[in-house]
Amino acid sequence: MVRTPITEGPAKDELVSRMLSHLPVTFQTSTGPVTVLLEEMRETDASTNQMSWHGRLVTGMRTGARVHGEYDCLSRKGTLSVGIDGT
């Protein structure tokens, strides 16, 4: 599994809206922008600002690969993980 820091991403309202509308979300990472189609998302803390999500890459060398993210909606930072084999 390859983990990449998310250095900037959308606010919570945009993140939720894009997932519900089946629109991709772009996250800035330490290696450049990554666009993800979110398939599932859940809040992971009582403040509702910490999110965990699963989806598929829309852009990049591993287009279609399954990804997982941990994201803080206040700091707009987190981590993005992609399986080595893309699954």
C-alpha cells in the first residue's frame, strides 16, 4: 500500500456534496493533484470533522484503482492510500 499525504482539499460541505452528486473530488497531495470519485464516506469522530472514505482514482497512472482516505475537514489535510496492485 502506498500512502500519500493530502496537503489540501475541499471543505466538508463540498466534500459531502460531491460524494452525494457522484462528482469527483480533487485533493492536492505531496506528489501533485489527485482526483477521486468517492463511493463511501463516514464521520470518524464526535465533532464530525474527521472523515474516512473509499473511492476510485479518476486521474493518474492508476486510474480506476481503489483508494482509501483519512481526512480532517478543518485543517483540510489527511492521507490517501492506494493498494500496490490497485485493488
